[in-house]
Amino acid sequence: MPQSREKLLVMGLGLKMKSLRHDPKALKLHEQAGNKGKYTFIQAHEQAGSKGKYTFIQAHRAWLPKFLMLWILLMALIGWCIYTKMDADTKVRRKEVLRSLCDQRARMLQDQFSVSVNHVHALAILVSTFHYYRTPSAIDQETFAEYTARTAFERPLLSGVAYAQRVVNSERESFEKQHGWVIKTMERKPSQVRDEYAPVIFAQETVSYLESLDMMSGEEDRENILRARATGKAVLTSPFKLLGSHHLGVVLTFPVYKSKLSPKPTMEERIKATAGYVGGSFDVESLVENLLGQLAGNQAILVNVYDITNFTDHLIMYGKQDEEGDMSLVHESKLDFGDPYRKHKMICRYHQKAPTNWIALTTAFLFFVILLLVGYILYGAGNHIVRVEDDFHKMEKLKVRAEAADIAKSEFLATVSHEIRTPMNGILGMLGLLLGTELSSTQLDYAQTAQACGKALIALINAVLDLAKIEAGKLELETVPFDIRSILDDVLSLFSEKSRHKGLELAVFVSDKVPDIVMGDPGRFRQIVTNLVGNSVKFTERGHIFVKVHLAENRMSSMIGKIETFLNGRSDEVMHMSGGGYNFKTLSGYEAADERNSWDNFKHLIADEEFFFDASVKKVAIESYEQVTLMVSVEDTGTGIPFSAQEKIFVPFVQADSSTSRHYGGTGIGLSISKCLVDLMGGEISFISRPQIGSTFSFTADFGTIKKNSITDMKKHNLEDLRSSFTGLKAIVVDGKPVRAAVTRYHLKRLGIQGKVANSINKAVSLCGKNGSLTPGLSQPDIIFVEKDSWICGEDGMFSVWQLDWKQHGQLFKIPQMILLATNISNTEFDKAKAAGFSDTVIMKPLRASMVAACLQQVLGTGKKRQLGKDMKPNGSTFARILLCGKKILVVDDNRVNRRVAAGALQNFGAHVTCAESGKTALEMLQLPHNFDACFMDIQMPEMDGFEATRRIRDMERKANEQLMKGEGGEGNGLKKEYHLPILAMTADVIHTTYEKCLKCGMDGYVSKPFEEENLYQAVEKFFNPKPTSDNSLQNGNRTEQAP
Amino acid sequence: MDVGQMQRQWIDYTKSLFLEGFLDGQFLQLQQLQDENNPDFVVEVVSLFFEDSERLLKDLTFALNQNGVDFKKVDAHVHQLKGSSSSIGAQRVKNACIAFRNFCEEQNTDACLRCLQQVKQEYCLVKNKLETLFGLEQQIVAAGGSIPTELSFSG
């Protein structure tokens, strides 16, 4: 019934939170309320951050396309350059080829020509020699023709040669008579009268038509003749169409002198001595044609030969003037045919235009394309970088926003939780009021239920607050020495009622190797264990819940032990005990998910400890380490966790499945908080779970150890006190279940009682010796603890006999007290037990050292009180009163009303209160020495705030302490009290003024304002030792109330 | 009117104050702090609150009506008022103060003035209510009865 209500409340809260979350207005309001400054800061930071982080590419993104264009242009330019250069090279080469070809042709032509000229010269000499110097002449037409025809191969260029005699007009008649023909002109007409004639008298057959023709009648020939006889050298005519053939040709003329000339003859001498002229006609066209035909490459080039004697009018000698060809590239070569008067040249051209330079073109194009691609790739890469960076910045912004939102969410949760607490206090207060009035039993029930729900809601809100704090990273663990065993006892006591009600075995076992006092955060440790045990209790209907703590290293050895067990054979697994359906060697006999806690392993653990029988030796060894890692496991035999849900078990607000939450209620926040806390403690949390069998949650946590000599503080006083009264006692534990017996023994050991285990009463009897004679090695037991299960097992008769036996020997020995251990017991069973000789007190499980001690005190008569911590539940007010009564307290607050209320509240607890209205006044009042026991300080005060004031007070104290040390250093009295005034912050704002900030400036803690008694008690508890009247069980009772 | 009736009336009145949200649990705690040693504790604290608040409200009115409002100062005043009101459990005044401080942070003069009006109004209301309550208490005491607080509320 209460569970379903709790769930209703939870749902209500969830709904509210959801609606708040989805209502933008609400969120906005919240932003305005708390985080405005922070948000603007974050935004500013964001901007600054992103601006600074732009890379070069990012910053010049607009330039990217321009760069690409520029690149393309550049590459095009370079490509063009390459092409031009390669093309130019080709052209140069072509030109050179042309030149060499042309020169070669010119030279050859010239050579051939001069060879012919020389030959004609030789002919001229021949004529002069044989025709003139010899009389009668040795040459006639026939001889000449014969000779020239036979030597024609010497003059390949000449179409023919002829000899014309010089005939002056006066000799014409005689000449004509002598030869028998008239001198004719070129037109083959009888020549007119002239001064001189040059009729051809000898001619080669090829030019026989020339005979009798007067060479001087032709204009050009005449000029030639005149020039030739004047110079005495070969002369050429300008090209003209040759007679006979229609080829262009030139005529070569050589003078033939009658007499030998003086070495340097004048022109007149020459003219006078001239006897005739040898002439030959060069068929230039066929000549060049032949010549070129002999040479390679004649196909490729066009050759023109010009006579350039007349500058203005070049006469073509060879080749067609208007022939097609590559006009762009021309080469000229000079020709010297031996006639200084005539000038010739050769012009060569290529037949065809220069072919397109494909290689250059392709190279340049490929180059361009490749680099274009490279450029494009770079451009693409740049674009990609820009895009990725854009995304990155976007993500970064989103991340910052998400984080801000997360923080905002956490703060929002914290604030909302805080705000919910305030009205909840009102509700609880009203309910408290209501419960104080006269109510009918139904009304009382309603009101109590409402109060229980309210308390559950507060607990839930605290859990949410915790989670929010953890998520906001605001939770820090404290490091104080604490007794891990008593904390576990406390946790157990929290759940004792419930487990008893359900009939569960609830037990704790702490390995002897775990140091008594460790350094850590007891509150958070307790929270984790409480969460785990609470879960187990919630989900377990039968069987047991077993909390076990040992050093993490021990787990290793027990693992080895486990492996050994398997090696020994699995048959060991099955118990050979008369346990009926309980076949497993676990605490209650039910199967557990994780077999590591079964007896097979457990005995290894214990045996291991037993080996070092002197536990203190071992402890010293352990305590020499600076840190210990504890492994805590909580085993239950509950419903287990479905495999499908095992993965998300630590996610906040997720329960194993929705039906679970419908059935059991709860928010599922506990495990995720536990996980966070375990993480903070540097450990790991894990679990093994089998549906319908149970779950075992285990976590490790690192704790600091504390030096042995410093343990002797008040923390241990409660158990130490108890110890003293039991040390040396001996006990027998009768229990069929070895694990359970070990747990019992562990608790006894803590009280200093030496225990022996017997797995049945028979065994116990035999251990004690049936008729009083003692078994060697074991002295008379003082107490016998009998587990209810073992007693019920129907050994009544046996037991009675034994009982009787004892009675008979009663005078010799002190009869051992027999105490029944039970999880729950009915009245009839209780009566029966009493009848069987058990003492009045039944120790109800779960076992706790303090409770066992109380029971033993009662049974053995060493204690006077009868407190089982059941019906005595003092409230926080009583404790606060006990702690604060008579203390002198300074309250510092600038607000009069607050001051008065705080003073009133503290006075109500019996404290003497003095007030100060500012930090300064407080500082004056706290000048050493003073007699205040504590100071409650408001934080937000004008002029000097609480932090500052505290800092100054601490400074003051430090100086005083130093002086004290100096002054009394010689005495070396370590117990001399140092000045340290407990200062507690008073604040309405628990979220923002975090604990660590208080600690940082030397405060000892904080209390929320307005005071809540429990909170106040919790805060002052650390500083003021409880008065001696507050005994142990009271303390436990109080802890119970505070536990989350 | 007999004492019993007056006491009942007192209780009803107190409850109505809680139900209407004028007061919260803190006022209950104040009442619990009142005992033989401090017989007039509640009245004393509440009148301190009245004095303080009136002074603060006056200061606030003055501060907000000046040119160039010093929001730091206003905020400090409101903080004081919030502290006092939460100490005596004057819930609605406290809530008004919380809103007020938010606007102070935003430096929104108009909204601050509106808030001031609201705070004033809430203050007057709670003052009247509390005075009526104390009047009732005095009547009860005068009639020889005792205030039910100690009797029925001490749980």
C-alpha cells in the first residue's frame, strides 16, 4: 500500500519535471533566475573561442575560387609557354636543317660549276695552243667536235661548247672566203657590216647549229665577249632562254689570246691579243635538276636560283617564281660562279609548311591538365577542410550549448529539488502538527501514511539532488577516518525490521584483514551499501542477503580456491546436509547467482585468515600500505535481473523493466548514484545476476589507511568499551550452515569472544564433553549460540539429556548460557525455547556487534540496560540537545531577524548564545582567548562576509598556535589543545555555496538556514562529543534516522 | 466568547495562514522555540521582522526612485528582506523577494518597481494577518487561557 503511494508521488514528480522541462517559459525563467550571467559568459567565451580557432584556410575561404581561377590561368600560361618553347626549338632546328641543306646545295652547285668553268678554260687554252700557236692549225671543226664530244663527260653542266673567232670587219671577206660561208647573225641572216664579228668556227655537235653565227650579234653574247676579253676571265651572261632547248641557261665565255700575254696585261693588250672566244652554254635548269636529284632530301625543299646582278630585277635562273611552298621560312645562300661581275644566289624553302608540333602540343596540354587536376584537388581539399571546420565549429558550439544545457539541467534539478524541499517541510510540519492532535485511528493511519510518503519523497528528492550534484561535478568525497564495520552494522539495522518481516537472513561479514579504521567518506560508503542492500531487500522474498567485505587481493586467492574446488570435482557442490530443499552452501541455503560466496570459497578465505592466527600481525602488515582496496559484495536470492535489462541497469531512472517499477515502485536512481559514487571512490561496480535465482552486486573502493598509533581516538570507544567486558569469553556456535556460522563467529570475534563452530548440537555436546570432562584444548564454553534452524531440527530429546547433564554437574562448572539466534520467532517457539533452557533473550538477526553485546550484557548480567534499539527511538532534537546543552555559541548574522531566530533555535537546544551583527564584531569577540565552543556564521554579509571572517579567525588561531608551540615546545605535550573553533556556515542556499567552498576558507561545515534539527545535529555531531549519558544504542538509533 | 472557542478560532486561523501560503514550516519551528524561558519569542521575532522590513522597504522605495538606480544596493536590501522573511516563515514575501532579486540581476527598473509594489503588498498582508493572530493570542491570554501551540503541537 505505501509502495503504490510512493509510486504515485514519484509519478507526480516526474510529471511535474517533465512539464517543466517541456515548458520553454519555465526554463527561460530559470535561466533568467540563476544563469543569466553564466550564459552570457558562455556565449562570450564561445565567440572568443571560435574566433581564435579559425585556421588560415577557414579565414580566407572567399579566396578559394579565386585561387582556383588564378591557378588555372597560371597553368594555362605555363602550358602555353612550354608549347612555345618547344615549338621554337623545333623551328630553330628546321631552320638549321634548311640552312645546311641550302648551303650544301649551293656549294655543290658552285663546285660543279667551277669544275665546268675550269674545263672550258682548259678548252680555251687548248684552242689557243693548237689553233694559233701551231701553224697550220691542228684543229679543225671535225677534231674539235670529236674532242669536245669525247670530253663532254668532263662538263656535265654544259650543253655544249663552241669557239668563235674574232674577225674584224677588214678581215671579213677573207674569212668568209676561207670558210666558204657568210657570217650570219643570230637570226640566221647574213650579218650587217660591223666593226668586229665573232663567228663560231668550231662547235660541239650538240650545238652545231651555232656554226657561222656571229656571237656578237646577240646583245648579251656581245657584252659577254667584250667583258671576257677585257678581263681575261670567264664571264657569264644573265639567264635567258637557250636556243634549241627552251631551258633557261647562261652562256659562259672565255677569251682565247693569240700570243702569250705579259704577266700583268692591261685591258688594251688583252683586247689586242684576243683571237677568239670559247663559249659554253649552261643549261642551268637541267643542271640544278641533276644536281639536286643526286642529293637526299630534295623532295622536302624548294630551290630557286637567282641572278641578282641587277639589284632591282632579280632574274630567275632556276625554279618557278610563284611556286607554292612554305614562304615563312626562307634561306639564302650566296653563289659564286667565278664571275665577279655577276652575282647569284640560291634561295631554299620547304616544300610544305611546318607540320603542327604534336609532341609540344600534347606535352603542354597534358601538363596543363595534370596541374589543373592538382589545382582542383587542392581546391576540393580546401573546400573540404573549410566544410569540415565549419562543421567542427558548429559541433563545438553545439557541444558547448549541450554542456551548458546539461549543467543548466543539473542546476535546474538541484534548484527544483531544493525548492520542492521547502514546501515539503511545510507539508511534513503540518503532518507533524496533525499527528499531534486527537485523531481517530483511521485518520491517524491516513496521516501517518501521508507522513511516510512525504519522507519517502524527501528521500527521493535528496537522491535527485545527489545525482544532480554528481552530474554537475560538485560532489566531492571527504576523507575522514571511520569504522567500516560499524557503518555496515548501521546499514543492517536500517533494514533489520524489513528483513525480519520478510523472513530473510541478513548478515554482514568483514574480513579480519580489513583495517578497523579506514580513511574515506563514510556517508557515501554507507549510501552505496544502503542502496545495494535496499535494492536486495526490495527484490528478495525468501532466502538471504549477505554483505561481505574483504580486501580486493583476497578475492584473488579465493578465486584460486574456487578453481581448486572445480579441480576437486563438482560433486562437492552438492551439499550432503540434511537441509531438505536447501542444497547450496550459501548463507541461507538458497542458490545464489554468484557462487563465489558459497562455503567452498568462503572457507578458503577463512582458512587463509586462520593461517595468520594472530590477526593483529596481519593487520599491521596491511596497515603498512597507504591504501587498501576493499571489495564489497551484496548477495541476494531475489528475483534477479532479466538478461535483457542487465545492460542498462546503471542508467538513471531505468529499472529492470517497467513492470518491476509497477510492482515494486522506486525510481531506479539508486544504482546510478551508487555507480557514480563508486567511480568517485576509484572503484568499479559490477554484478552477476540470474533471474529467479538472485543477484550479487559487488564493488571495489579505495580507502586510505591510518597509522596504528593515531587510531586511539574516540571513534573506537564504543566497541572498545564493549570489548573489555567480553574479552576472554568462549563460545560455541551451533549452526548447520558454515557461512552463517562464520558470520556469527565474526561478530563474536569483534567482541573479543573466541568462538568454535559446531554444525549440530550433537557435535557441540561432544565438544563440551558429555559428562563434564573436558575435551583437551578447549576449556569450558561460557556461551552457546544456537541457530534456530539447528534447534528446530528435532534434536530436542538429545538436547534435554544434555541439559540435564549439565545440571548435574552444575556445582562443578558454571553452566553455559544458551542463546538462541533467530531471524523471526513466534511466541510459541519462544516459550518452547525458554522451556528448553535458553535464556530469555533471543538474539534477533541480523546480527550486529553492538546488539549482540547488548544482549550478552543482559544475559550475562554485566549490563544493566535493556535496550534492543527497538522501542527506543529518540529524535534528533534530543541529540542536538545533548550535544549543544551548555555550550557557548556565537551567532554571526547581519540580519536581525535571522540572528534572533538562530539564537532562539540554539537556545532551545540549551546552548548559551551570543550574537554578533557583522564579521568584524565577530572577529573582535573571538580574539583569543575566548570561551566560545562554536560559531555559526552567515555567509552573505556586507563589509566582511562569512568566508573572509572565517579566514581571519583561522589566521588568528594559527598565529596563536604557533606561539603556543614555541612557548611550550619544550614540554612536548601533544595532548595540549590547539585553538580551533568550529565554525559552521549558515546558508539558505545549499546548492551554490558548496561544501568545499566552506572547507576551503577553513569552515568545518554548514547548516542550512532556517535550521532543521537533523541537519543541525549532523553538523555539530562532528565537533562535540556526546555526553556520557548518550549510550551506544542511542547513537545507533540516531544513525538509523539519518541514513538516506 | 469562551476560551475554548477562541482557541479553536486561533487554530483555524493559523491553519488558514498555512493553507493560503502566507506562512510555512519555519513559522511552526519558531512557535516550537517559544517556551517558558522565551515566552514572547514569536512576537519578539516578528516585531523585529516588522521593524526591519519597514526600514528596508523605505530604503528600497528611496533607492528605486532615484536616478541611476544602484542595483547592488537594492539587491542587498532585497537579500536582507528575503533572509528575514524566510526566517520567520513569511513565505509569500520571500517568494516575491526571489522574483525581485532576479529582476535586480537584470537591472530592470520597471520590473523592480513592480516587484517592490508586490513585496509591499505581501508584507502588508502578512503583517495584518500576523497582527490579527497575535491579537487573538492576547485575547486568549487575557481570557486566562493558554495558546494552544505548546499543548497540541508539541509532537
